[in-house]
Amino acid sequence: MKTTVLCCFTLLATPLFAHAIDAGPASPQQQETEGWLQLQSRNKAASTTPQTSTATERELSMQRWLKSYEHEIPRFFDQDEGGKVDSGSGG
């Protein structure tokens, strides 16, 4: 019985906690970030200059993409292969 009452109380109190999360930005940095994200999602700060690439840039991009298929994807990753990571001992 106590468990049931406790579970019901918790479920009833959940919207109160969710409201605290949506209360708004907590710091000026977060407010600035929220502002930029809203500009981006609403397309309010888009450039009027279209971004284009030259034929050479497109060709080089395509060659780079095609070259990425030359390497076989390993079936698994062996942690002992590929060298070692420097532990930062200042050597």
C-alpha cells in the first residue's frame, strides 16, 4: 500500500520537476546560445550570398569521397594494434 501511494505521489509530482527544467536559460551564456539556436532554426540570419563551389572543388571532393571506399572496414577493432597513446609523462 505504501509503495502504491509513493508511486502515485511521484507521478503526480513529475510535472513540477519538468516545469523547473523549462523555466528558461540559467546564465547569460545559455541565453546567448539559445538566441543563436533560435536564429538558426528559424532561418532568420541566413546569408543572402549563395555558397557555390567550382567544378574543380566538386571534382576533388568527389575523388576524396570515392577514395574513402578503398579501405576495407575491419570486422572488429583490435585494441592492441595501431600503436600506443602517450600517457603525457612529459617525455
